[in-house]
Amino acid sequence: MHTQQQILAALHVEATGVPIYVQLREQLLGAMGAGFLTPGDQMPTMRQVAVALKVDLNTVRHAYDDLEKMGAVRLERGRGTFVAEPPEPAHPDAQAVAADKLARQTLAQAKAAGVTTQLLLERIAALAAKKEDLR
């Protein structure tokens, strides 16, 4: 678990043409995937993120809303935003459909970024192996 200040310090915005809310959403998802943010951790407030990155509050709200729709975070009125517990594994057929959708999205993003499928597969395997070592 990292402090909110460490998370804020790690966030950044780049002039890549990718919308800021998407950059923010992806960085926060990456922090969750890497274990820097774990289930139950309190996220920085939307206002803290907006001030730290010098972006509009509605941009941050858009990113947080996307994360909530994905089930990655839960908003508790009056308390804040927290990293959500992962859902129970779905039925194998539903998992296969979800995995196919994620794979297509990831392959499209890799292609758009100029990353080869082979390199992507190698990096995913390496990251998955590293995550197994952390358990």
C-alpha cells in the first residue's frame, strides 16, 4: 500500500493526444494491477488529483466515474473513493467472453502504440510471473 501522496506524485499528464481522463484512468488501473493500490485503499480525492495535475475537476471526475463503472473503485458518499474488492470469478463461459474482449482491446491499443503482439505476449507473461512471485 502506498500513501495518497505517493500515488499523487506518480500521476502525470502527457501531451500525447490521449484524453487526460483516459491517461489518469489507465495510470490508476496500472497502480491497482501492480499492487500499489490494493482493495480497501482510499484513493486521493478528485480535488487532490485535479490540483496536483493542474487539470479540471470534471476531467478527474470522468476518470473516477469510469473506474467506478468498471468496478475498480467504489464511491462512498461522505467518506471517499476506495479500491474495490475483486469480484468472485464468473462462470467459465463468462470469463472467456470477458477475456476475449480485454484481449481485443489490448491488442488494438498495442497496435496503435506500435508494440508488436509478440513483445506484448512476452511482457504479459513476465508481469504475470512476477505477480505470482509476490503472492
